[in-house]
Amino acid sequence: MNSPTASTTEESTARIVAPRSSVIESIRGCGLSGLRVNKEDLRRKLSMPKYLRDAIRDSINSKDVDAAVERYRGGNSAGREEASEGPMVVFVNSRSGGRHGPELKERLQQLMGEEQVFDLSDVRPHEFVDYGLGCLEKLAGLGDFCAKDTRDKLRILVAGGDGTVGWVLGSLTELHRQGREPVPPVAVIPLGTGNDLSRSFGWGGSFPFAWKSAVKRSLLRAITGPVCRLDSWHLLISMPSGEVVDPPHSLKPTDECSLDQGLTIEGDLPEKMNCYEGVFYNYFSIGMDAQVAYGFHHLRNEKPYLAQGPISNKLIYSGYTCTQGWFLTPCISDPSLRGLKNIIRMHVKKVNCSEWEQIPVPKSVRAIVALNLHSYASGKKSMG
């Protein structure tokens, strides 16, 4: 599992899981591992008491924690309801995984109930954090021990790609900032194209062939699996005002945008700037692969019918790479700009050091990547 809480080296106890072959993972997902999971036993382990499921649902739908709490206060007045062994909430990106996204959502609802499965096109992660978890916390504060136990035990499963997982993790990080702990750990069903975050923590690199049986095993493992730490990185981006961008969910507009005064700037900065901030968990890049990913992001939003699954997505990525990637980054009209050397200056400030140090960028460099995982670009093993 991945914890959205940033951890230092001393705190981190994460296992290092080497990226594995997607073919092997798919074979294992077919049920050849010999593990059979009883559907009814799994449901008992996962399901929350009905009054809590209803309270969470109504709180999110009405966006009013107080009204929902008042309505369901005393729902366990007799003290008969107890929290299940592994209460779980699932977020499904139904647009991921090609045609399997909607089918997977329906399968998960059959296994654990509709109220505990959220389609990200209907319920955003921050809405669940603000209203769903807020409802549980208020009920717990009023003496509902079942609500408190459910909140403490809660785990989350995300069915989607790395971007979807990062979106959910970023919303959960707010719990840490607000002192609303514990932060629920997160498991993954990989539905994306690269799935490097999923690979790095042993959840697999592809959607398995026999996915119906694999889903049950993933749910069981999400209940019983150990929790591993994952570092998070705060990112601040500024650009001249007027530049039109379509940022991912992990980046939000902000008014706070100030550069370190100890950093030497070449040239004049624009008077007005647009600023974005966010958190990333897998990798952040400047250059070739960032341009290709941004192009794919736009294409998928404008023509979703072209991005129907991992295979078609990888073909599109390959096409972008040939037309605006390694040999052409970032501008085919000016050969002098094909590398990053002439358009970027990179400075780093080391730990316990007050001075910025400039790092020379070789002319052959086409991309600069800040990597937080042991898997990159759809399964390539990181040497970091």
C-alpha cells in the first residue's frame, strides 16, 4: 500500500519492489496462483454498517456534514453494530482501462455495495475527504464507537492509472495537513497506460486477463497487506500571465508565488505571473516526455474515443514521440532549441546548505526527470 503522507528517510519502511513483467502479472491474475476468495466472506470483511454507508452517501450528495450527522446520529444507539475487519472505499476511473472501466465498477459494487464505490466522474476525492470522512469523524466525536473504529480502520482502493492514484493521494494529503489522522492507506488496481506507481509497490503493471477473479484477490490483499511509505513532493510552477495551460488534477492555481531570494535570475521576470502548486508522487519532468504526455492529455480530452485502452494509448504515445519527441524537442522550426541546454538553467540547493548550485545541462539532454519511484516509462527500472 501507499501512504500519501510524506516520510523522511528515517521514517520510511517501504519495501523496494522491482518492476515485473506485465505478462507474468497477467498470468498470475488469471487465477493460476491457486488462491480462491469466497465472495460472501470478502463482503463481510469489506462492508460498513448500512447506517454509516447511508450517512456518508447523504453527506457527500448534500455537501452538508452537519445535516447528515444529525439525521444518522444514534443510528447505532443499541451498540450492536461493529466495524468490519477491513472497511474500504473504492474510487473508479471509469474512463480508464478501455471498455473494462464500467464493467469493473459494476463488479466492485456487487462485491461490496454501491455506497462504497465511487465513480470519479461523479464524486471527486476531495468531496469524499471533506464530507464523507468528515461525517465519520463527527459521528465518532459524538460517541459513536462503530464510526470511530470504521474511520480508524478505513482503507482505500483506486482503480485507475498513475494520474488517478496521484489525484486521490493528493486529496488525502490534506488530512495530514489538517491534523485529521490517520490517513487511510491506498491500494491500486492498475487501469492506466504506464502504471509505474502501481508497479513500484507490487500491485502490477497491467489489467489482468481474468480480471473478475483478480479483483477479489486485490480486495483481500488491500485489507491484509502491509502499509509502505511513499514520499510526496511539493511543486510550484510559475509562468507569464496570459499563457493558457490545462493542468492535471494535481496542480491548482495559487496566489503565492515567490522565488528564493538567493537564486540569481538571468533577465527580467514578467510583471504578472500565473502560478500553480501541487504534489507529485511518481515523477516530474521537463522536456521531451513532458511535451509528449501533455499532447496525449489534450488528445484524450478532445477525442476520448481514440484512447480506448493501454495498447492504443501506447501507440498514440509512440506517434507523439516520433513527431515531437526525442529528435524534435521542443521546436522543429529552430534546431538550436532541440535540446534543453539553451532554454533552461538548473539550480539545486543541497540539504543543510544555504547557497544554490548551478548544474550544467549537457547539450544532448532532451528531458530532466525528478523520479520518486523504482519504475519509469511503463516499467523501465530506475537506477536511483
